[in-house]
Amino acid sequence: MVGRVGPDTLELTEAHRFPNRPVRVPEGLRWDVLGLYAGVLEGLRAAGQVDSVGIDSWAVDYGLLDADGALLGNPVHYRDTRTEGVPEKVWASVPAGELYAATGLQYAPFNTLYQLTAARDSQQLACARRLLLIPDLLSYWLTGEQGTELTNASTTQLVDPRTRDWAYDLAARLGIDLGLFAPLRRPGDAAGVLRAEVLEETGLAGPVPVTAVGSHDTASAVAAVPATGERFAYICTGTWSLAGLELDAPVLTEDSRAANFTNELGLDGTVRYLRNIMGLWLLQECVRAWGDPNLSGLLRDAAEVPALRSVVDAGDAAFLAPGRMPERIAEACRASGQPVPVTPAEVTRCILDSLALAHRRAVEDAQRLAGHPVDVVHIVGGGTRNALLCQLTADACGLPVVAGPTEAAALGNVLVQARAHGLVGDRQDMRGLLVRTQHLTRYEPQGGTGRWRDAQARLAPR
């Protein structure tokens, strides 16, 4: 994505799009990170001359380098099964409550902490001299400079959200060598310049600086929430739904841990206080199983299905792995004594109702746990294209929903680069520019929220 930024200009142009297809090999599920890097180079070639480059991606996964800086195998995919049973081993050394009090991170079986514990006895980790999270690995290949961007580091479950530094005591108790990580960087820091070989391959004229951004895509997306005040909740939608608040300090209470909220770090010392929800992954997997039918027609048909006929827990880790998603959703409905969705339209409506219900619960819980009331919910990311999901979320929350921008992560990435180079001011200025330049759609809640409370009661108690 190429961004152009000025006093009243914020434009994105797609320069190049490439697939990201995980590969299953005998030892498990892996990322084709060399294919991704090739896509980055092709994208730079297609973009033409630029003033800065910034990289964001998904979180928690990493590549290991040897003493010469060479990659030791393809990075493991967070949906790989290697962490099954590992959290319980970690909790035997550091109880879950202590882990949360130290890092503020929600339980997720794929957190980097658990991945490293699972890899403890591997030859690959024994040979490793450096660990780089995915966006930092790509940045290293572009520049030759190594660093660990803080917003993404905060998802490893090895950072103290109060000090914004590594949780040294915790890592020592768990036998994790923090020396594997490169020095911390913050959004806006310089991350090097494109290597001469990269310039030659892409046709760009140097020097071209690489700027650290909120390299966790959710950090970039939250930076691009077009809020006009502080009383807002956000839902970053895509494969996952990340629903929560932007706070000045972490919430590290036992109630917060029990509600499985996370305290990840954001731009300018903020905390992304949020809950992970399975998101549109559920629908993506179903669509794949159905042979990729027309999505617009599927959503039109789903809108005609009676509301809240069946719902599932969209935060349930049972839906994490790929495969058989329509059948697994049907099985969950059957197990909870609800009507079993059969047709693609019925399954789709079940998914969208369930996501809206999970959004409602997350927004309600976040306000209560943080003591931070909100007046509006902002939906950003790919889910903004799904008008039915946006309206259902407004109905479920009983609050107006402002949908947009769709490419929030890319916009937040671009805005942090622009700010680092003096083209835009503070976060308020960044968000003001978003409000002035981006297409936003407002959805007002319809009907009462009582039926949503009733639907929640069909699922397991909180």
C-alpha cells in the first residue's frame, strides 16, 4: 500500500497484493516467509519511489537466526498444535494469576511465551542466536538492522505493560533467554535504510529509510480509529475481532484475567485493552468449505434468516484450527440444545449473530473492568464491508457504530511514518485527518438489547 499524506490529504493506493498461504509439512504448520519477503520486494518495485517504508503484520510468531544471521527454518504458524498442553506446564512454574499480574496478557495458547516453551528442547532453538518477530524479520532483510518493535513485543507475554520493558524476573523463572531478542524499538523510531541490494532489485533510488511503526497490525489499526473523543470502544475486524478500549494504564486485576482481557501496548504509551474473538475466520473457513460461493449473495440470504435463532461462543478456542467449520458450528449448536443451522445462509447468520453477541459482551465487560464508559463503537478493518455485521453489532451493543476505515492497519502504519517525518502532529491530529478524509458509515441501534441478553443466556455462563 502506498500512502500519500498532506494537511488535508490521506490517500492509499494498492500497489501489489500477494497471497499468504501457510504450508503443512511433516513437522507441522509453517509460514512461507520467503514467499512473503518476495511479495514485499515485488510490492516495493510496484510502488515506485517512496520516502519511507513501514511494516506491520500479525503478532506472536517469529523467525530464529543463527550466529551469521541466517534463518533457521520457516517460522512456525500460531495455529500449529505444538503448544497443546504447554500452558499447563508453564503455570506449574508460574501460576496463571502471577503471569497475568506480571504481563497483563490474556491467555491464548499460541502466545510467544508458550511457543518458546514448546521449542525449548529443539535443536533449532539451541542453535539460535537471535529471535525476530515477523515484521522485524522482514525489516532486517530489507535493512540489515535488527530490532524488536514494542507494540508487537507486548504480545509475546514477556513484556511488563507498566514499565514498557521486558519482564526480566518472569523470563528468568521460565528459563527464557531475553538475550535472543534484539533491542526494543518504538513506533516512529528509525529502523535503518534499504540495503543496496534491495535498491537494485526494486529499482528504487536511495537512501530510503525504514521506519518502525505499530508493527502489530492491531496497534496500527487502533492508531487509525477515527475517534473524536476518549469515550469510545473499537473493534478491529478481520480474521480476528479485537474488541476493547484505548487506555492510559493497564488493568491487571484478577477479574480482568478471569474475563480474558489483554493489555497490549499501543502508540504513545497507550494500552490496547481488548479481548480476542475468533472473528471472520469462522465465515472464511465456511466459505472455503462451501467452495467459495458469492459472498454478497450469501450475506443477502443470511439477512433473511430469523435473528438469533442459534448462536455459538465466538471466543471458543474450539474454533481455532482450520477444517470442517460448518460441521463444528452445527455440533456446537446441537450440544447447547439450539436449532442446528443447515444451509449456508443459516450457518452464516449464526456466525454473524454470534460475532455481534461476542462484540457486545467484550464492550460491556471492558467498560466494567476498566471503569471507562463509552458512547460509540468504532469498527475498523475488513468487517466494515459487512453491513449486516455492523448493524447487528450496533443492535447488540445498544450503541451507535461508526464503520471505517477499512484499511485501518495500513492507514495507521502510514500515519506513524508521516508523523516521524514531520507531516502530521499528535494522535489527535492523526485522528482528525482520518475524520476529514475517510469514508465512514454510521449505524444506529435498532430494537432493544433484551433479546441479546437472552441469547447470551443460551451459552455457557461467563
